[in-house]
Amino acid sequence: MNIILSIFFFLIGTCLGSFANVCIYRLPKGKSIAWPPSFCPKCHHRISWHDNIPLFSFFLLRGKCRSCQGRISPGYFIVEFLAGIITFFLFLRFNVSPEFFIYLIFILALIIVSFIDIENFLIPDCIVYSGIVLGLFLSFLYPELQSQTFSRLLALKASFMGTLLGGGSLFIIGLIGGIIFKKEAMGGGDVKLLAMIGAFLGVKSVLLTIFFSSLAGSVIGLTLILLKVKKRSDYIPYGPYLALGAIISLFWKGYYFIGFLIN
Ligand SMILES: [Zn+2]
């Protein structure tokens, strides 16, 4: 393991997290992510570059805006740290390879979608639709993305099957849930998100993602209710659990500890 490279990729990850924060804040409001430069959401004071360094600035400013002393949401820090640590693990797992860069884009999209879902209870179409197209395209461009095939068409087919299974299975679960509980159990955004996960990771990982996300959803959901952070009747967005399930499946790929279940 190259320590200097690992630290380098961790820092690159925190910068990508900083960009993710801009998307998380601006996309649901329909604002441009390119312009204007970062500003404080409370006093609209423009944030200078030295107050906009990932992780460090949050510490130095003690989580407050330099201009209005308004509290900066710890969410910004969490996203930067999360992006950094995941980039670090991607590097450990895949080294500098096409997989590393493809999964980096994929995970960044998952982080953006998750935090938008947590704050706004919605999953932006623009990200999941471009994600589906990108997943299909990259599978064709780099067939190794879909298991050990070197045929572009087979990889494209695998990616397409993953998209169908991802979209289809949640749609059916949502339909059955809707009939049993007589309310919307699964948002349309969740269906599209799992379709995007399928486009990148393929059929097997869609199944693993459903398994891990429902496990995480039950454990974390129950913990939140027991800790009284959430009430039983509260709406808990499912997107972050799907994203978590997808990230676990992604790192799982190639190990298949429970491969006998799905092989
Ligand atoms: Zn301010």
C-alpha cells in the first residue's frame, strides 16, 4: 500500500465531496452548479477559497460562517469526509484502474442522491437518468465492468438486465406494498435509483443491494425509532439505504462470501 498515494486520494475525495455539497444544496432548488461561486446560504456572503478548504475550514471556523456567524450544517463536513474515506477505500480495492474512476463517479452520484433524499425526500431525475445512460455506456466501453466478459455486447446486455431487474423488482415490491399497506411504500425515485445501480453493477449486485439495503434499513430504522430520533409514523427516505447497499455490494464484488446463495 502506497501511503502517500492513499492520502492523496483521500484529499481528492474530500474535494469531490465539496463539489457534491454544491450539488446537494443547489440541484433541488433548480440552481446552476457552476455559477455563482460558493456562498453562505444564510447571509449570501461569498466564501473565499481559504474558507472553502474541505474538512479543515469547518474545523478552523468552528462550523460557523466568518461573515454572519451563522451555523454551518455539519452535513457539509460529513459529505466531505464520507467522499474522502470512500475514495481512499476505492483506491485500496481497485488501485488506479478504470474501475476506480468509474466507481468513483458512481459513488459520488450515490452520495449526492442520498443527501438530497435525506433533506428533501426526493431523488433528482437528472442524476438517476444520466446515471442509467452512463452505466450502460461505460459497460459497453469497458466490458470488464460487468464480470469477466470481454464482449462489449454481452456487457451491455448484462448492464441492461441489471437496469431492468433494478427498476422492475422495486416497482413490483412497491406495488405489492401499496396494496397491503394502502399507501405508497416505495417512491418512484427509489425505483429509478435501483435501475441506475443495476446499470453499473449488473444483476447479481442488484440482488445483493436489495438484501443489504433492507437489512440496513431495518437495523438503522429501528435504532432511530428506539433512540426517538424518528417516530414510527415518520417518513424515512429509502434512497440512502439503497446507496449503502450498493456500496457494500460493490466492494463485495469478486469476494462472494455468500456467493453460493446467488451463483
Ligand atoms: Zn453567513
